[in-house]
Amino acid sequence: MHIVVCMKVVPRPEEVKVDLATKMLDRAGARSVINSSDMNALETALAFRDAHGGKVTVLSMGPPPFEPYLRVALAVGADEAILLSDRAFGGADTLATSYTLAAGIRKIGKVDLVLCGEESSDGGTSQVPPSIAEWLNASQATYVERLVPGKHGTVHATRVLEDGKETVELSVPAVISVVVGSNEPRFLDYDRWAFAQSAKVQVWNEKELCGDPQYLGLKGSPTAVAGLREVKKAGRRRETVTVTPDEAASRIKAEIDRAKIARS
Amino acid sequence: MTATDDGGLWVYAERRGSSFTPVSLEILGKAKELSRQLSVEVTAVTVGNDGGAASELQRYGPDHVLELVHPLLAVHDGKAYAKALGTAIQKAHPSTLLLGATRNGQDLAGRLAVRLRTGLTAHVTSLELDGGRQLVGWVPGFGGGIEAGITCPEKRPQMVTVRPGVFLAPPEGSPTGDVKTVKVDLSEEDVGSRRVSFEPKGSSIDLTRADVIVVGGRGTGGNFGRIEELARRLGGEVGATRVATDAGWVDRDRMIGQTGVITRPKLVLVLGVSGAVQFTVGIDGAGTVVAVNRDPEAPIFEHADLGIVGDLGPVVESLLRSLGGA
Amino acid sequence: MAQRSENPAPVRFDDEAWEALAATTNANLCFQCGTCTAACPLAENTPLRVRQLVREAQFGETDAFLWKCMTCAECNASCPRGVDIVGLVRTLRGREWRTRNVPKGLPTLLWGMYSDGNTFHLPPKQRASWMQDVKVPGKGSTLLFVGCAASYDPRAQRIARSVAALLNLAGVEYQVMGTEEVCCGEAARSVGHDGLFRDLQQRNTEAFRKRGVERVIAISPHSFDALKAGQSANGGPEVVHYTQAIEQLLDSGKLTKGSEKGTVTYHDPCYLGRHNGVYEPPRRLLELSGLKVVEMGNSRAQALCCGGGGGRMWMETPPAERPGTRRVQEAAGTGAELLATACPYCISVFESERGSEAIPVTDVAELIAGRVKA
């Protein structure tokens, strides 16, 4: 099987600030990492390939400085890497992002499985995987913790839901989102470092992607950011009080209420 | 579809078992509130292999209940459900669609938004009108430190998924609205996945997914009965430190920290724990940390939003009383 | 006491694997006398048998209990043939990474070291949080290398502040790297991941060069040992442990003796003592405070390991197998009022595994910081 893993490079949350004057995100100088659940998706893909054969390609969308992160994925074990990079892709919301990634997957050609992390730590929408599936008219399974081959070229995916675990049989091509922490991502292999550094990371721009420009980037994004606000300062409040047990209980109760715990 | 479309406000009522997800009722209540401001009607829409559960929804005040049915829709499948709901939306042109941000709700919403070529605001924690007819959904990002207000200025319906627990479900009333059951046009190719098995959430412990954790340490002196009671009342799980698991007070699979489980609950109550870094790395990702400890110098207070200095027993008893219930 | 099976699996030979090991270790020198097993503090409570581990290596095989080793080097110190058994353990562990047959949690540890630059998976931005109100001269060619534990662990941060206070008291010029410091990589080396160890050492070498560092003072014996090995391989600066650096200040008359009364016992950290032969400086510093140093039965080269080395800080050890508990008992048995050591790992393990022993555990730097004068 040919597995494509969609990988996002995200800024470290504690290093992103809101510029209160412009109400824009200030990510300048923020160090970045590969999105956590995308590493779980990569591990799922590599384990599947190691056990059942095939090829793993990592695919990302972003500016050229993302390329070294794709090389890390190559050093971890991926076979090929592709970066979709063009100013025209910038400012994309989930609709435009999923369109661009789907166009990249279409250009790759024969792809059996598309694996993504369950959500990104910056946007946190978890919408991109099912959106890619619709653009590709593929089947989908989200919040998957386990993936194994099924009969007649299908795959079996175990989804973690609020009320239990559901195993589904999927026709391929299929788009799968992998639950964060569902496996322990293997560490990078320094013996692959030379390969990872010298391998060709294909960079596709708008022209090479052959997509429909109306669905790309800012223009292809129906949502708009109307405002930004900082909701809490970095770190803990560290409020320490010495009070009576009853007072303590009511203070704790207030924290419980504020945490808005759902009955989901 | 454009921003002028207005076939009212739709709410996706997600079925779970013989009933609905709690968030479905929460957003139905919110929709009622918005509909009064917008002077539009509210439709609660369900998807399944049969109708029949509509009477429950009617008690939460919708103007209409729409049941989309087909034998192939017995179990959630993102592909088939998106087609069923998408087709109905393309006929009725609602201006807004609210969904609960449950796992299946998200699974459906992402796919449906593409089908409808519209904007989707995911995981909102508050929802307001911008003064006109446009919704602003506030979404936390970047580890919860920043919130963005998202709108969908031109495309309709404006789609929003709402995080469970942020709105209150309205009280049940007398039944309202009419019920319409529509047989969906669907074939085998429209279905992407087929359920092979389902294992209901049982007794298996998974602290990594718990929303609430009550952690006991050395300071509990092994009195975990009350900790368990507290966790039960809060709908949460019991966690423990290495000292508490070493002492045999709690099973090893509940140990939190560097050589245990790394958790990210919405709320963690840390009781009688001094707070060595090997423990605190296991709770640093929590939404809110509340700590109770006798020692005002305990490092745990550095990792807490609220720290209570005092004896554990009386605080726990008081808290249990104030939580009420059995 | 744990027993090995009476019917072990049939012996296998893997010549190729042994030749590879023979090329990178000196395990060929072993003649199976078993002195190592007799010296190993784990032989009593765990199934690990060092002699057998070496024998299996000579057959090209990997011992099932390889990961229990704390790399405390009691075996190295006892071996009459000079076999570097700790080196062999690291090499064997390195082989396991290639087949991804490693204990759960270790890949995550290495990812954190690689991308966060620390062993706690905490943000690099918080690395300077130990400093609080400490003033650092921020100049000169000497660098205080704080290390992950003393940077992030609130308990160990006190050690870093004490060392800085002592250097300040003596008027030493030095700099710190703050949020730009990255892990020394010792944990990677201990768990056999030479690739990451060299990567992190390289990053440090470049940072030292950029800052014109000629001398590094390490707070953790693990950083001290790793930086010494890494920097000499890279042609980097001289590396000393803080107890050595402060001892020199003593000799130059920059610090004067305090008048504290009482007794203290000293636990030799493996990576300071056995691995690097630094036994006297911490004792001289303790005496500087005025306290009397009382020795445990197992001290200096015979010191019992706390159990935190060899990557064991990131692997869970069953209570019955923990040498830390025994060590605190031994310390309390001396009748000393305090247990002092000079390693953040030892302190963390002793605090967690002290059981019912109440003897306060402290670091040499903390102990003397408030008790000596300029």
C-alpha cells in the first residue's frame, strides 16, 4: 500500500503571542515542532508499512523553512517527502487547507491510505482529515488508535469514541485520523541521516499542483478571523490560600464550575 | 449558497443509542435563544435508519424535527451521513447549522463543510451574534492561551461545532413543533465504512482521556475511599503518585508522571502531593490544577492555579458535602 | 530473591554479532571470573547477572535484563581484566535501538531531548526559570552548565541557585546560556543512543565556541561526565564539576570556613566518584561548613548507587529492586544528621525512595551556600 502522511509544523504554543495593537498573532521567533498527533500518524504508517509492505510519503503544506522537518520524517523512516509551498496557499482555513492537501494527494497518484493526526495543536479544529476525504471522495475514519489490513484490500480501523471503541471496515482509498498518544513514535535513526539530508524533498507550487485557484489560500477560505484575545497568561495562576474547609470547598467548587466539564 | 439564504437555524441532533448526545440538547437550547434574536425557526435534524426518537427532541422546543432515514444509515459513517445531511441542506437552505463537537459530530462536520463548500468554525466555546445576522464563534487555540473569533461572512450555511458542556441544556417542556420523516436516496457506494464491532466503554482505565482526575499522594495516608468517592461525584478518574502506588493504595496503572501516565484533563485535584517534578510533568498539560496540601512550602503550589493550604480530610469532606448527591 | 529459570533457552551463537561487538568493546578480555556479579548491587535483588551478560555478548546475544543496569560502574571497578562493562552495556543497548527493541518511554525521552532540548518534555522557554532573582555576571570565558534537572526540577533548581551564589560570593566571572542551553545528552548515552548523544554534544560545542567558552563548570555529575567525553572528542573546552571549581576557590583563599556544628554523611554519586575519581572535593567542601563528615560503610569507590543512572530515571523500578531505599537506610545508620550528595538524580531518588527514613537529603552546594563567607 502507498500511505501518505499529512504532517503539520506548528509553533510552540507557549511562544506564540497576540500582538495587542494589531490583534494579529505574533509567531516571529516562535520555535516550531512537528504537530504531536501527526507523529502518531507517522508511526502508525511506518508500523503498517514495516508489517505489510508498501511505501510511506510525508506531505506538508507551508513555507520553505518547513523542509527540515520533512527531513526529520525521512530520518525517522519515511520514504519520500513532498512540500506544498506557494504564497497562493497562505491564509488558508480548513476548507482551503484540505483542498490543497487533497490536490497534492491527487497529484501523487496511486494512494491507498491518507493518515493525519487527529488535530493540530495550533488550530485544533480536527476538521482537515474528514474534509480531505470528501475532496477525494474517499472513505474515512477519524480518531483511530489501531489500523490493520482487512479482507479483500480493505482496512480495519478502531476508533476511540466517547462511549466506547468502534472497529470499522473501510474501503480504500481511505483517510484516517490518528488519536494523539495512540502509540509511541519511534525515534529518528541517525543512520538514515545522510539519506534524509541528501534526499530530494519535492516542492510543489500552485502551478505544479494544478488545482482550482478559487479554492486555494485566503481566497478559498470562507471563514474570517474577526478578533483575537488572550485568555490566560502563560503558566499557572499560583494562587495559594489558607482558609476554612468550607471556604476551601466553595473555592474548589468554583474552579470545577469554571472548568466546564462536559457530560459527553 | 450565499449569505442571503435563510431557511432558518438547523441543529444536528446526534443519536447515541436510543437517545441523543447531551451536547445535542445543549445546542438546541442555544439555537432557541439565537432564533429569538434572529426571528427564524429552529429545525432539529436527525440521521438514522429509522425515526422514532423525535418526541424526545420535541420537549426541547424546536419548531420542526426532520428525520433523515435509510437502512444504510443505521450506524454513523462520515461519508454517508454527510451525503444525507448535505442533500437535505441543499434543498432547505438553512442559514446556520450547529453540531456538537463530539467525535462523530466532528467527523461529519468536516466532510459536510466541503460538500457544501462553506465555512466551518470548529470547537467553539462561546457563540454570539456580531450585531447583525452573522455568528461569531470563539475558538481556543495554541494550547488554550489564545482565542480567535471566527465568522463566515459570505457562504451559507455558516457551520459551527460546539464543544460539549459550554451551554446548558434547556429544561424539558411540553412537546413543540412538527415531525417530518424523509427517506434519503442512498446506495452502497455512498457508504465508506461498515461497523465490525463495538466495545462499550467499560472498566478499563484510561487516564489519558479523563476530563477530571482526582490524585492522591502520600498525604492521604492511604485513605483512598474518599478520593474515589470524590472522583465518582465529579465523573472523573482516580490518579496517584508513585508513593501511593508503591504503598499499594492504588493500582500501578493509575500512577501519574514521568514513569507513569502523562495526562491532560480539564481539571485535576491534587490532594496530599508534595509535587516532585517527576510527578508534575504528568499534570502540566491539565486545564486547571487545584492542589490541597498541609505544607505551604510544597512545590505542588508552583504548579497549581489554586492552592489550598490545610488538612486534607476536612477539605475533602466539605467538598463532598457541597457537591451534594448520593 | 529473583531466580533465573532452571531451564534456560538453548545457547545460540551469532558470530557476526560478536565480531561487531569485539570491534567496539573489549569484552573479549573477559574470562568469566564473576567478580563483576559479586560487585553488582543489583545481583542481590534482581535477576541481572553481569558475568552472564558478558558471556551472552561473547555469543553475540543480548541479555534479557540488559536494561536493568544503572551503569554505576561497580563492575568496571572490580574487573581484574579491565573490561569496560558499562561501555559494553551501552553498546548492547545501542544495538537494541536498531531493532527498536527498547523499553517503553525511552523513544519519548529521546524525542524530548532532541526537540525540546531537555529530558522533561518542558518548553525550552522555561529553561532559565531556575534563576529567579539570581544575578549572573554574564561575562568571562567560564560557563556554568546548569543541566536539565537543575534547570527545570524545582527541587534541583535550589542546587543551581546555591552554586551560582557560591561563585558570586567568590567573585568569579562566569556566564550561563539561559534558554539557549540544551541537554548534555548523558541520558541518550546511557540508554545507548550514540547518535543523539553526539548530536547534542555537537550543538553544545558550537554554542561554547560562539560564546568563547574555555572552561565549563557542570552542576550535574551526569553533565560533567558526558560533556567531558563529548567535548574532548570535539576539541571543546575543559570541563569540571562544581565541587572541583569551588574547591579551587577554597585553595585560593576566596572562601573562608563556617562555624556550623553537627555531622553529615556523604553519598558519592557514581558519575562523580567511580566514573571520574572525584572523591575529595565534595568532602573538603562539607568540612568547610564546619560540619563533621561521617562515612558510610560503602563509600568512595565502593559507594552504593542510588539507582538513577543508566537511564533508570525514565524506567520504573519495582520497590524491591531499588537500591535507593537501602542507601538512605545506610546513611541514616551512620547517625549523621544530614545526608549530603552532589547529584540532582541522587537527591530526587532519595527523596522519592526514602521510605520511613527521615534523614534530610541535601546537596553539598546547598549545604555550604549559607554557611561560608567570602
